[in-house]
Amino acid sequence: MTAYTIGLQPVYSQRAEAVPQGVTLPPDWSSLSWHQAETFKLLQDPNVDVVFNQAMTGDGKSLAAYLPAMTNRTYTLAMYPTNELARDQEKQVAGYKAQFKPEYDPQIYRLNAAILEEFIQTNKLSSKLTGLCNRAENSEILLTNPDIFHYIHDFRYLRRNKEGKGDNANRLFAKIDENYQLMLFDEFHVLSSAQITSILNAMLLIKHTVPGKKFLFLSATPNDLLEDFLAKAGLRYRIIDPVKQGAYQFSHGDNWRQINYPIRLSFPKKLEPNLRSSYDWILENVETTILSFFQEHPGSKGAIILNSIAAVKKLVPKFKEIFEPLGLKVRENTGLTGETEKSRSVAEADLLLGTSTIDVGVDFKINFLVFEAADAGNFIQRFGRLGRHEGFEVYQAYALLPNFIVERLFEMEKHPLEDEGTYNRITFSEAIRAHYGYVNEFKQYPKRWGGIQSACVHLELKKSWQMRQQYPEAADKFEADIESTLGIRIKQMYAQLFRCMEKEKKKIIDEARSFRGISQLDCGIYDATNLDEPERERFKNYNLPSLLSNFTFEWMEKKDFMAQAKKGGLASSRFDEALCYLKLTGYRELREDWQFYYGGEDLKDMSKSGKVQILKGLEVTGGTNDISRKLANRGLVCFISDCDRATLRGKLGLPIHFQAYGLSDRAEERKPPYTIAFGRSALLLETLIWHWKPKEDEGWIC
């Protein structure tokens, strides 16, 4: 036996007893689900500020979110964590509009950084601020990302000179917030503690300047940190949890709607916990397991979701060679896939290979799934892509988990699963959460670094005469709420903020104020590996460590890269801050062995400082001398630990894509004794040490 296999029962969702007042369903609809009706009611309740909908994946949370827009003229600003999910939801919302036919004919628009740049360029607008205002004025439903939402409320798009004079602080955020009644955050469980703090700061700014707005968070996975923050901030919230309500069952009933179909789930044995084991298993089983399923079950659709873009890129041509002669289309969808291919891939593919771009909320119709998972939440999210649609006889999944997790689930004492056992989704999800392994949530980050951003928001509220006149109580009330919520003192945050500015450590403040972190190691790349890709879509950003490990490339001079990008019709500003510029030529079959190297002052002393610092002179032992030269000239926000990378990851439960790498002061070192973390990861890593230190010690920034 090479794999353990279990069965998952179908899932049925309880229908609402009645359609809520104010909702008229399309003619061919008979009812709503219980959680959809409950969400609509709470969003109309004047005593509720925030609603959490924790319905299962596939149970129609999106419809619950857009019912007010379809039936009650509720202008909606929706935030999606990935571009692919936003694109998918744009189609969903257009479908709701076609079915509900709202009389006010809401205009639907999708907006991300690239679309905004193109919109400004096409319409010859003066700034991003002008572009955002234009879109808000002409879109009753605006689908964007939490990054743009954060930067609007962190005053980033304002036009100001070096002295800070120019647009008033409410020039943009007030216009946006006044236009929309509902702020929607989908798949919010993927947000880190740092991002949750950014959203909280924005919510409290809105609360004290443009009050009366509703916030809706959608996720099958609860977030205790956000709930705790809202309670302390005095925001009135309600949780809709169909599991606790008993609104799910696992057999057919008269008032129940089927939302998931029975699934066979296999766990291959003896996969080593390394970066190559899943890739090797797929290669070994491409014909005997994967292709044979499609041949035995004609009309099947499938997906393979992996953690590594490089693995997907290497597998795609191998699958095309085997599948396409049989009339089966193979497509890819990763962070390095062009927008044209991305937009067509989900609809066209018989077999779709992708990464995290497709595992968050995207609704595609498949009955076969192979997937990796970085943690329990990631497992439940990716597995939730399967079994959502009728029309297939068999639903089969393969979970490519490290052997120690499979042993916990099936072999160790009190293991929760038995081979050939049958389980319901709730029991199974609980088993996965309990036995998967610990991943650090960095709960000290909001207090340590989130307060820096809070201080910047507070400063904007109090520093200008116009803001004090328009919102006379906002600064004091914001201060009281944020101090109560994060357990900080705004005055102490000011002290840290100004000290960093005086010591020319502004990069650290910029990092703390960013949403996902500033991509210090991102390179501008021209992707020459896909000849079918449109020219303008070959220009991309990608991080240096992954490039060194997995790709082959050639050096490009900045002027040549920029000229080629401009010729392709792209705004060059997108690549201005790139570390360097490379032409991507291929993918390595074996990962390149390289490390970061620092030949400056004593690394041992630096690693014991326990401080986030800005470091110059860093090099890499892979790639080209040109890359090391560019790297050495750039001041990098970083944190250095005297533990090696493997030890640090194991002890602290660092997430899989955490930016921590081996570091040595000897270029020939085989096992680097130090670890260096960059950007947001540096700030996160520092919080695991900082909170144990005396609270009066504020000298934690080097």
C-alpha cells in the first residue's frame, strides 16, 4: 500500500426559513441559505458595525456579501488578497447583476496597481489620486485589494512636497469612504498579524471620521486576533458560524442544499519533508495515477496546486507533452504567468497547474486535485477547491504531505484517521488543524510595529488645522481606541518614529508602514521562456533568492530593460526600484546551492544585538558579480540571528515563504551558521525576541 485513503461525506447547507424583508430573488430561485439570509439581516442592523461570515468553502459567501448591492442599492468596496480571486469575483458579481437586475444598474470595476497605472496612462490623468477618485465616482461596486485600501488610509497617494505641504490628509480617504457603505474583505484568514493591524488602523480612522460604515469579513477560518481587536476597539461585531448553528449536515434533507460532493482523498506515504519530494512524486505518477484518472473518467477536469512556481514551470511542458496529444489542455497559473494566460487558464484547462494564485477562493469546476499545503489553513483552503460542482461521477484528491504529518494522522498513538475510513468535513478539518503542526502567528507584531503605523495615522489627524476643524474629536478618540486595542502609548510610538527619522533609518519606518512589506530583493525580469506570451506581459518582478535557486538568466542593463519595457507599452515606474534587471532563460532541474555572504564587521556581534538594522555590503555566492555589486550597494532592512536557518525555522514555526536565508562570513561555508531575514520578515522575526525584553528599553532599532 503506497497511500492511505479516506472518504469525505457530502455536505448540505440549511436553507433559510424565509427570504429577508427587502430581498426579491430571481424568478428561478426558491430560497437562500441560512447564513446568506442572516448576513443580510445583520448588515441592515444599525447596532452592528462588523459581520464575520464563517460559512464553509463553496457555500455561497460571495452571494451573501453582494445581496445588499443587488437588492438595496448598497455601494460596495470589496478587497481581495489576490488578483486571480478579484478577477474570478468580478465574473461572479456580473452574474449576480444579470440575475437580480437591480434597477439602479450598478457599475462594476476591478482595480489593482497595474490596472490603475494603465488607466492613468490611457486617460492622461495627473496622478494615482485622480485615477482612484475617478474610479470611485464611476463604480458602485469596486473590486480591489487590501493593499490599495491600506495605502488610501495611510495617506500614500496624496500630492505633497518634501516639506509635507500639499493635499490635505482627507483629500482621498474621505472621498472613497463617503462613497461606499459596505467594506468587504474576502478570504481575510490569509492576512498576517501585520496586515490585520493595518486594516484595524483604517477601520478606526473611518470610525472617527466617516462613521456609520459596515464591514464584512468572509472566511471559513476564524481569526481570533481580529475579533479581540474589534472588541477592545468598541466596534460591535457579530459572527455567523453555520457549524455552531448546526446549519450543516451530511445526508440529504428536505430543507437542505448540497454544497459539497463525496470525495476520495489519498495521502501518499513516505514523502520526505524537502522541496523536491512532491515534484518527484508527480513525475513518477504522471501517467500511472494522473493521466490514468482522466482516461478512466472522460470529461474530468483537474488541478495541481504547489508551493513552488519553479516546480510548476518545470512540470507544465512535461504534462503538455503527455496530455495534449490526447486532446487534453494543460494550462498554468502562477505569479509569473502573464495576465492573458491567467485570465484564460481556469476556463480552458483540462488540467491546471498553479500556485497560491489559484488556491484562495477561486471557483473552478474540477473533480481531480493534487496539492501541497504549507499549514493547516492552507490545506483546508486548497482542498476546498474540490467537490463544489455537480456533474462528475468521481471526485479524487491527493494530498502531498511530508511523512511526519501523514504519520500523525494515521499511525501515531491516538491518530484521528483510519485507512478507508469515512469522515464528515467538520471532523476532518478539526483533525487537520490539530495534527498539522505549529505556524507562528506573530501576535506581538501589532504592539511592536503596528503601533508605528498607528502613530502616523494619529499624526495626520492632529497636525493640520483643516483636519482638526473637520474632525475635532477624531485624534483623541483614535488615540484612545488604538491604545486600548494594541496596548501601546502613542507618545512612545512617536518617540520611536522620530528617533528613526533622526538616525536616517526611514527605510525601517517605510517597511513598518507597508502592507505586505517592501520587496527589497525584487528584480525586474524579462521572461523569455514563454514565446506565446504577449510582449508586454513578459516584464515582471520576481525576488532574487528564488531566481538564484531555480532559474537560469542573463544580466540586463537598466537602460536596455526600461527601453524594451517602454516599447512594449508599459509604465517604467513599475520597475524603478528593482534591485537589478535580468532576462529569464530557463529553469534549473536541480536547485542551485548558494548563500548570502557578508565580509564586513563581526557577524557574531551583529547577530547578538537583537536589532532590526540597515545593512550594506551584502553579497551572494551564486549568480553573477553584477548581482553582488548591486546588492552590496543597497541598504537593506534586515535582522540577523546567530542560529542557523533550519534551527530557527523549527524552533519558531516560521511560515514556509518567510524571507529568512542562510548567511555566512566565509564564502566557502557549506552550512551557513547565521540566518538573515529581510524587510517585513525582519520585523516579524525581531518581535519574537523583543517582547521578552524590559518594556522601558526602547533602543531596539540599530
